[in-house]
Amino acid sequence: MKTGFHILVIGGGMVGACFAALAASNRHFADLRIAVLEAQPPTMPPPESGDEVDLRVSAISRASERVLREIGAWQLLPGRHVSAYDDMIVWDAEGKPRGSGSIHFSASESGEPNLGYIVENRRVLWSIYDSPAFRNRVTLLRGELAGLEFEDDHATAVLSDGRRIEAALIVGSDGSSSLSRKLAGIETTGWDYEQRAFVTHVRTQHPHERTAWQRFLPDGPIAYLPLADGRSSIVWTTTPEHAERLVADAPEQVAKELTLALDCTLGLVELAGPRGQFPLRLTHAKDYCRERFVLVGDAAHAIHPLAGQGVNLGFLDSAALVEVLAEELDAGLSPTALGERRVLRRYERWRKSENAVALGLVDGLNKLFGSRAITLGWARRTGLNIMDGSMLAKRFLMGRALGIGGDAPSLVRTHR
Ligand SMILES: Cc1cc2nc3c(=O)[nH]c(=O)nc-3n(C[C@H](O)[C@H](O)[C@H](O)COP(=O)(O)OP(=O)(O)OC[C@H]3O[C@@H](n4cnc5c(N)ncnc54)[C@H](O)[C@@H]3O)c2cc1C
């Protein structure tokens, strides 16, 4: 059986689903047929009154908030599951929070209402699937990609059950181990960090003050991200052996380690959620497109989670790709020509360089703070002190973290 679409998105995670909904909500795509192929479509999370907070949460930037608002998804997120934070305090293992060797970012200094939000991934994802743009205009196909065939004027996705789906443009958003990327013959650069991210939620003796706290330890940073119910969500980057122990050890022992890892900044800690660990890898696709095919999100780039940027960069990819395609359609491009490499190269040039800056910055920070060399330790603390005193440097970094600095898509640069 054969079916045809103008755009077929492979992988309906947060980024792929968001791209589909953004395209569907843009007037230039009004007559286009858009589909998402997803192996495991999400189910509705527990209703708003549920107290349960899932293990996987993300720091969502201002730019991502604007993208999600555009498709009507942000408006669907239950308020009590959206945890705004106003401050971020980052310090070196040998420094002190709010003291020497630290940097303090504050919403009041950035002219923004807050610095971002902590939201469960499953709620972000569901809000996108439940958004008017997605529900009314996007065809959801449940199935697994197994092959890709490329012709001059279209590409065909072959599913594991034998179905064949033709499209003028295929968007690969099937995550960091992307099969579509491999099938399209696109190579990657990158390396394993030999670190893992240990995640859980905790209750702390002292209130988190709507602040994201991050302390850089020699094996990797530990972050306490504030949740609306007073708990904090932990992301602790550490060695694989240590991460395994943190998942398996007695809760009291892990709580003690977490208390000390943050230098008792929020007092004693009690575990208050499930535990998990994730391997960490940097991946960057050498090309973002070929004829009839383009990459977005983790399929194009996987970044260390220490700056909470992964999905935020993916949402920026989605907004940029929609912007480029909409401009081409506006200039008279036939919808059947959407997959031309000449068109997709405009997106590639734009987003590949922006993502390379983010990947490089975050990788550099991880290496700089991971070094045990005494001279580097001194340089780190001095650098943090200098940056903390420079409003210009802080505004630049906050602009990047909020996703509205650099060469951001027009959708996220202005309030609507
Ligand atoms: C510990 C940790 C903390 C993080 N914290 C943050 C944070 O605070 N802020 C932030 O911005 N980012 C964060 N990230 C990164 C973020 O989670 C990812 O960048 C984001 O989930 C990537 O989304 P995606 O849609 O590109 O890919 P994915 O979420 O991997 O989605 C890919 C989708 O494709 C589907 N799929 C795969 N193969 C096939 C196939 N063959 N056929 C059909 N469908 C397929 C999958 O089922 C899945 O739904 C963190 C990551 C980690 C590990």
C-alpha cells in the first residue's frame, strides 16, 4: 500500500511533533499534507490534580515557550506542573554559591519575567499532540521506519510492516541514534563522554527559592532544578560506576551523597522520586540534509545536558526550518519541491553553525570544570568572578540560554 504526503516526519518525539505542528499552524502550509510516523505515540499523562512528577524533566527556555505558544501547546500545560525559575547560581567545587568562584544569573537583571521553566517531558509532548495544530492538521501514523528510498522528485519511507509512504520531504527527527540519518547516508562526529547522568527528585531541608543550583564537581556537575511542589529534580553527571551505585544504593546513603555534593547548600536531602541514569554522548551530523531529506533535534545533534539545551535547540531547529520553507513557499516554490537540497541548504547553513556554537560551549565547560589541574581551578574561579561582575557577559550568556540571542528564528525573537 502506498500513501503520499508533502512532508513526512520520522519520529514524533518532542522535536518532530513540534515541527509538524508548527508547519501545520503556518498559513503557507495550509494546503499541504503533513504526517508524523512514530513507533510509540504518547499516552495522556495523569490529570492536572495528579501529584506524581515523572523522572524526565527539561529546562524549557523562553524561545521554546514562544514556539509552544505559537502552536497552542503551552496554553494546555497544567499550571501546577510548570515550574518557573527566577535565578540560576553556578559555582566551582572550590567556590561558594553567591561567593567567590560563582556566577549568579537573575531574571531581574535580564528584563525577563523568569529564566525558564522546569516541565516534565511527557507533559510537553502530550501538549504538542493535543494542540489544535497537531490534532486538526497532522496525520499520525503508528509504525516503525525500516528503510528509505530516494527518487528525484520524492522519497519513500518503508515501514517494518511493509507499508510504503511517499513524501516530497522527509524530516528525520528520530533521536540521537537516528536510523533515518543512517539510511540517508549522513555521517556524524562525536564522542562518548564516559559520564552518565543520574536523575531523581528530592525534598530539601531549605526551600529552593525558585533557583536552579549547579555545582561543578571534578567528575561532572550536579544540578538541583526547582519543581513547583517544592521538590527539586536532580541531574548529576558522574562516572558510569558512580551513577550505577547511585541507582542501586540505599536511599539514605544516596541522600547523604546528594547533600554533600551540593555542599549542604539546601540543607539535608531526602529522596522523593524514582531513580535513573542515562549515558552521555556528543553527536553532530556532518550534514543536515540531502536531496528530499533533512534532520532536526537530537537526530542532528546530541549535547551534554549540563546547560539544559538539547530539546531547546531542537525547537529552534523546527522554527528555523518552518521559517525557511515558508519563505520559499511564499516566493512561489511548488510544495512538491520542498525537499530540494538547494532549499534545505539554507536551513543547514543557519542551524548547523548555531548548534556548533552551543555544542562547543557546553563541551568546553564540561572539560574546563572537569579538570583537576590546580592552575585551571584557579583560572576557573577567577573567570567566574570576572563574569559575575560583567553585566555584558551575563546578558550574552542569558540571551543564549533563553534561546533568543544569536541568530534566532524570527518567531522567538519577538513577543506575539
Ligand atoms: C539527563 C538528561 C537531561 C536533559 N535535560 C534537558 C533539559 O533540561 N533541557 C533540554 O532542552 N534538554 C534536555 N535534555 C535533552 C533532551 O531530552 C533531548 O534533546 C530531547 O529529548 C530530544 O528530542 P527529540 O524529539 O529530538 O528526540 P527523542 O526524544 O529521542 O525522540 C525521537 C522519537 O523518534 C521515535 N523513533 C525512533 N526511531 C524510530 C523509528 N525507526 N520509527 C519510528 N519512530 C522512531 C522515538 O520513539 C521517539 O519518540 C536532557 C537529556 C538528558 C539525557
